[in-house]
Amino acid sequence: MADTKLWKIWVLDFNDEGELIFEKKVVKFDEKFLPVDIDEEHLAQDMSEYLILPTFADLHLHIPQWQFTGIGSGTLLNWLNTYTFPAEKLFEDKTIAYTTARSLLSKLLQTGTTAAVTFVSIHKSAVEEAFYAAKDLNFSLFAGKVLMDQNAPDFLLEDTYKAIEEAAELSEKFGRQHVITPRFAITCSEKLMEKAAFLARKYNLIIQTHMDENVDEIKTTESMYGKPYYKVYEETGLLTPNTLLAHCIHTPKQALETLAKYSSKIVHCPSSNMFLKSGLFNFKTSSNFTTVFIGSDIAGGPNPTMWHTLQQAVYVNKLISQSNEELEVSITELFKSATYKAFEFLGLNEGRIKENFKANFQLVDLRPFEIQLSTLEKLGKLTSQNVLQLLIMNYPLSNPKTFIKGHPLEKA
Ligand code: GUN
Ligand code: FE
């Protein structure tokens, strides 16, 4: 028998119009959120000192890089050679692939992330192990076999046809959970990118890659291909409405217009962009062209929690808007990119406190914030946005507890 709960509790979530609401409500759930009858509301358990809010979807990270998270230095191209490629080679070992995936996904769940779109490594077996770990943990995982056939160490290069054949096998086996993953233009031949785009169309899959992250990466790409970076992806067919382009920090207006034309999406990875000294992303300008999501980019970004990533997004936006207030984005907009919009893109009934949605949520004890909340109330400033900001900027003091399918995490 499902264990049904009826709670009277503060809820911080988006409504069907996409507005952030903060209100005390009666919520009912077992594995899913259920409709509440007016005549049962008085039976609800009083949880007025707590708040629930949705879980996060992290739309860009690399599972093998969890092995060296927080370690490393330099900028993108030397960091890839020094730290990333040797760590990804270790994923030829299935046991390492499973234990690393399980360790990272557990950490993500503990810190409120219940869905993610990730790179794995070139190894087909490692992708399978990641899916098995996700299934064991009830994690909504979208993951891809990394495709590379040039400009990487020999131990990570594959024959173009073999790489595509294995990606097709994974797509057959895991359907939409398998993500078509050409790493970036430097390590992919045009033939590989064309075949990858074809596969994504054939199976209607998400595509993930990197673009315009680092100035040396951009120069190398443009001199290799003799055209702008975005044209390489456009002409090989990789720009689709299901395409996630990580970073896009240095993307010119013409390229943003092209992304808008194909409705391709951007994933903003603020902590990575600082850790690898890549640059500061202009969220406002980019989101005027297309949808922007948020990613931890483990291990370019050293910290897997989306609370931390959102803090970094706030600080990056403060620097970007330092001399032009029009470039400021609200914390609500950033939060929406990491929750509501991301789950909608993934097509999951998850990420909202809403009837029929999976009962995944984060529970926060409001008592440690009694002074701040009562002050906001006295000043007439107890708005949804201020409550959200209080929780984000004070993480980890807010210490949220993750519930998966209606159960606190340790019982999931
Ligand atoms: N560009 C190509 N590969 C990578 C990677 O693993 N991490 C980051 N941050 N950028 C990349
Ligand atoms: Fe990345």
C-alpha cells in the first residue's frame, strides 16, 4: 500500500502561468502528488514551519570528471589534456564507471538534483553502467557516449563508423535517455558530426555539445574549419530544437540569431566558466534569443550542487550588469531555468509540486530563518522572490532534504 501524506505546508513553486508563488497550501502525495478534496483539508498534518520546493535538473555535466572534481587548474585546452582525458580513460573499467556514476548521482540527489543531462566517456559499457546506477537510485538520467575521432589522445579516439554504430546501439536500447554527444568541433570530424546529427533525427534524441567556451578553442575551431564556430554545427545538421550547447560565452549576435532560428538551447555553466577562466556569460542577452538552462559542468565546475551553481549564476550576473542594469536577471528567472523550464524541456512529469507529477521535492526547515522571515513580513516584503533569494544565498545553511517519490532520500 502506498503511504499517503497530507500536509499543510508552505510551497514555493511555479504555477501553470510560470509565475513563482509562495503560499501555504494543503498538499497530498504518495509516489505522486494527488488532488486534495476541500472536505479533507482540515485533516492535514500541520507542517507550517516547513517549506517545500521543486528539485533541480542539471543540464550539463560530465560523469567521469567526478573522479577529479575540485582538482585541476589552467584553461580549457590544457585542462582537457592534463586532467580530463586521463580520467575519462579510466571509464574503460565498468566497475569504476558504475561506482563513479553512483557516487555522483547520489550526491546530486542529496543536494536536490533529480534529473540531469550528462556526458559519459567514449566507452559504451560506461554509458550502460551510468543508466544502471540511475535506475538503482530513481534518478532521471539522460546520458551520452562521447563521440571523438580526431585531436585527442589515441586512447580516446575511435573509428568514425564504430563510434556511430555504438551510439546507434545505445539509442536503440535506451531510447530518448541516450543523448547524442559529439564532444566539440575540435575533436569531431565533419563526417562524425553529420552522422551524429542524422542519428539524433532518426531517433528524435537530444544532442549535447560545447560551443564558444574559450577564446583559444574558438580560434582553433575557426582556423581548422575556415568558418565561424556556429556554422560548423549548422552545416553538419547539429542545430535542432533538441540541441543543448554548453557555455556560449563568446557567442556573437549573428550566431545567437542562428540558434534562435533553429530553437537550439544554451546551457549556462557559471562555476565552470570561472574555474577554467573562460569568461562571464551574459544571461540576459542570450535569453533574448533562446532558452538558457543551467549546468554544474562537473568538473569544469568543481561543485555538483545546483544551489551553489545558482549562487555563482547570481554573482556572474552581478558582474555582467555592473555598468548596465538592463543586463540584470532576476533570481526567479535563474531558478526557473534550473527547474520548471528544464523539466519541461526533458518532457518529464517532475520538477513541479503539481497533481500527477512525481512526488520529488525539497523540504526546508524554516525555523533557522525565523528572524529574516518575520522581518520581511513586518516590512511588507515577504514575496516569493525574497524567500527564494534567502534560501539560495544562504545555502548550505538552508539545508534542504530531498524527497524521492514521496520518501525522504535515505528510504528511497
Ligand atoms: N569542451 C570539450 N570538452 C569539454 C569538457 O569536458 N569540459 C568543458 N568544460 N568543456 C569542454
Ligand atoms: Fe562540459
